[in-house]
Amino acid sequence: MADPQMRRDVEAALAARRELGPEYDDQVAAGLADRIDELVAVRIADQRGEVSERRADREDERSSRTQRFVLGIISIGGGIPISGIAATQVEPGGLGLAIAWAGIVGVNVAAVWGARRRR
């Protein structure tokens, strides 16, 4: 028995049996069995909680990946007309493109940093 609490419970049950005598064996055994059932229930609940936490973490990660993917698609889709407008409206055109794409990259980087800070 690795659990110190369980060891104490068993020792207490054995001591109670010695003091009370064999006529109380059934009651002592029932009390010990109830305690073991409680301990098993607690451990199962702990394991289920860990499984639920891992499942929630996986769902959060999946949602985060989906959001980053959608943001990337929107950035590329929006970047095409923004590039055209920036190249024709700013002199020289390369400077307009650089500024436009720096803004798009900045939005994506900020989204990734924000997602990492939330974790």
C-alpha cells in the first residue's frame, strides 16, 4: 500500500478489530470497505478531471490553430488589394508595399503573441 492514509485506515481497522473482538468483524470490514470505496471514487474523479483538462487543452489548441489559419487566409486575401492600392497610391510603389505588408505581418504577429499569453 503506497498511500499513507490508506495504511492508517487499515491499521485503525485492525486495531479496532483487536479491541472489539471477532463478533464485530463484519462491521469493521464494512467500515474499511466503505473507506476503500471512497478512496477509489476520489482517485477516479481525479483521473477524470485530468482527462477533461487534457481534452479541453486539445480543443483550445485546435481552436487556436483554426483561428490562426483563418487569419492567415484573410491576411493574404486582404493583402492582394491592399498591395495594389499601396503600390499605386504611394510614391515610390515599393515603399507602399513594404508599409502595407509590415502592417499585415504586425497584425498576425500580435494575434500569435496574444494567443500565447492566454495559455
